[in-house]
Amino acid sequence: MRVQLLDNRTKDASVLSALLEAMEQSSDLRLGVAFASRQGVEMIADNVTARLETGASVEFLVGLDMLWTEPQALELLNGLARTHPKNAFLYCYVPSPRGSIFHPKLYLMRNQDSATAIVGSSNLTRGGLKANVEVNALIRASVADDFVTDAYNTYLRLKFDPRRVRPDDELLRLYGELWEARQQGERQWRGRSSVRTLVTSLTQKAKSLPRPTCRSVDLVGWARLVYEALPKGDFSTEQVYQFEDEFRQAYPQNLNIRAKIRQQLQVLRDIGLIVHVSRGRWRR
């Protein structure tokens, strides 16, 4: 595993350069960011389109908190999803009045053998990718590395958060109207009745939209290994322990196989692939 810090101060430490280079070598791209701008999306759009045309899978998880994501960025990403419906996906995190802010910056790219992660402070904006002074860790590792499993499991928890939805035209329109109201810069803009109505409409619309579904490419490393070993129907943790020797062959450096099994069962539960029935009991 190799680690490098990216701060945008030089070309060699540019987030944009590292991101585009990793994209060119990847068949699976996943970007989970708090905020996106039109310029940020445009910086990578041609490269993303090129990967999509080769059959690569691409997902974007974008936050709508604080109205910092630009509607034009969402339109561009939604356009990619529409023109490549089988392998491009946009999911939005719609905040609730009392919910926490969606604030990650996680870029994951992989091919059959290796994976690249960029984790740090850079949003999908011109500033985050190129102009701002940022701090990000660029991590390259084998797909068989435990870190890769953990990184993708973190992404899956972001993807399958209850507030994550697949947007439609109406949600994007409502968000755009809210964003425009915010740009007017009027004091107490949130207190205006028209804004409150838009917020209510956006929240209600989000409740009616489809949530992400699990695809075969979602499971990576340990998560896939454990899931493929699970029997149909009800099973126990002890039954999964029976595959301990088989799992050890795949991950000989891991000295705590059973703990890893329990961790993956929790992840599979969190994303809806299995159900926790009772202590030590599960259902696929």
C-alpha cells in the first residue's frame, strides 16, 4: 500500500491530476462528496464519459446540505446518468431538519487488481480539485488489502443512508428554486413562507423517490467473500465461522478472521442484504 499527500500546491500534488490518472485505469468509479459545483463536474466530465463508454460503472453521491451544491452540477451529473442508464448513477443526500450534515469527500476507483482512494478535504469543485490549498491522502492498494474493503464499506454506508435518494426532475427543480432563493442573499431568507413551502415540498418529494439498490459491483473484498459464502434463508454466525480456513487462504495476513466476519455481517445488514434476526442469528 502506498500513501501520498495531495495539497494542490504543485502539479504532482494536484487532486485533479491524481483523480484523472486513477480514473483512466479504473472500471469502477465512486465519488461521495458533500458539495459539487458546475466547474468541478466539468473538470472531470470528459474523462467520466470516456470511462462510461468503455462500460465502466460510475456513481456519484452528492449532498444538498446548506444549498452549497450548485444545481448546474446536479444537472450535469443527472445528464450523465440519463445518457448511460445502465452504468451511471446519481444519488442525492436530502437533509432533514434535525439531521446531521453530509460532509465526506471520498473518491474511490478500482480495477480488477488495484484500487485508489482519495480521502480528505476536497469537494467536487474547482477549488477542491485544483485552486484551494487542501489536504488529502491518496492511497493505492491491492484490491485484496483490508483497507480497500474498509474504504468500500464506508462508501456503502454513505450510499445506503436512509436520506439517500435517486433524484428526478421535480426534486432537482425544487432544489434549484431553493438554491436561487438562497443566492438572493436576503436576510432571514429561511423565514420566508415561500422558502418554507419549498423546503416542505423538497422533503416530501424525497420521501417518494427510490433509494439506491445493491448491485453486484457494490461488494468488494471481504464483503463479497463473506456474502457469497452465506447460505440461503436463516443462518447463524457460527455457521459462517465454518468458512474461517477458506477466508484465511484469501487473507493470510489477517490474524482475526472471526472478528472480520462479524464486521462484514454488520455491513451486509446495514445495506439491506441480510437481516439480523436475533443474537447470532441472521437471514439472507
